[in-house]
Amino acid sequence: MNLKGVKITWLGHATFRMETPAGKTILVDPWVMGNPMCPGEEKDIKKVDVMLCTHGHFDHIGDAVEIAKKHNPKVVGIPELAGWLEKKGAKQTSAMNKGGTQTVGDIKVTMVHADHSCGIKDGDELIYGGEACGYVIEFENGVKIYHAGDTNVFGDMQIIRELYRPEIAMIPIGDHFTMGPREAAYACNLLQAKTVIPMHFGTFPVLVGRPGELRKLVPHVDVHEMKPGETIS
């Protein structure tokens, strides 16, 4: 895995921090304070330039509003979710929809499909948050990373491979609320990414899928199991 100066830190569950070679900080699915997988020293977010939100479930946007108010990052999400975040105090929202590409900071972001539900818990209300999505992130140095968000496997992952060719794919494997290792192995074969980073497992007892199970099913793929708080570069 050659990241050419990009740094990736897993904060547990589906939350990742990425640092670009130029020093910009990207946070994907900001859930840290209530995230039992996030190390204590990582719960105080010190800098964010771009925040990418895949959908409105609490375990993906739990700290989005607070971080947006504190650091004023460019916040990317599907229009319904971006609009809700703006009403809550996010000042720099940049809504987009599936198939679109935009430049934020020093990265290009393409929103792609995800097969999942999306509802925003707002007090006692459950608000429609638009559709769930994933992102293909392209860095200035040419490195492309696919963050699948919460999803089941879907056939159009082949289109993601053919159109965008991400070298690294972050995919959920926990089962129950997303695909498990069996479906994730099928996704690996569709995407043909050189490296797969499993996510969305082990946070709660019901998320039973494990990287070792996936590795057995796709021995030809570099399944890179990260530990919470670990940084690769």
C-alpha cells in the first residue's frame, strides 16, 4: 500500500481521519465522543478542514454538529442531511448527490451509492435524512480511497471499480446492520481494490463479523486490519 504521503487514522467504527500531503485534515463519519471504539486521546478533535458524512444515523454523525461549530470545516453530505446540519449550526455545508464530484480543500470527492437506510434522530423525532451514500476520495497525488459508508454489497460496486478505480476500499463487515464477511468478500471481488480496510465491526455485540473471516474468503486481497487509533502512511 503506497499512500504517497497520505495518512489514515481509524478512530473506530466507520470514523476515519485522513491527512493530505499538503496538511489538510478530512474526517469521515464523525462519531467520537460516544464511540466506544475511539481511544480516549482521540476524542478531542483538534483540527478538521473537511467533514464527509455518509448518512444520518447517530453512529455516523453523532458529533458532526459540535465539530462543525468548533472547527468550521467544509461539510459534505446529501442535500437533506446537509440541510439539517446547517439548521443545527454548520456554517459551511456543501451538499451534493450521487454521481457528482466536487473539490473541497485539496481533495476531489465523488458521492456514490450505498444500500442502506437513513433517518436522523432529532430529539423525539425521526427525520428523513436523504439516502445513504459512500464516497470516492481522490488526493492530489493520485491516491483514491473508497469509503463505502454503511451498505450491503450491490452489483454497481463494479461500476465504482470501472469508473473510479480506488486502490483502497474501506468496507463494513460487522453484519446485522450492514453486510457481513460473506457479502464483503463478494464486494471485494467486485471492487478489486488492492487493499481493503474492514470497518463497522466489534463496536456492539451484534456486530459479529471479523477481519479474519473476510481474509479467509479473499486470500488474494490485502485485508488490512487496523486497530482503533492506529495510523498508516
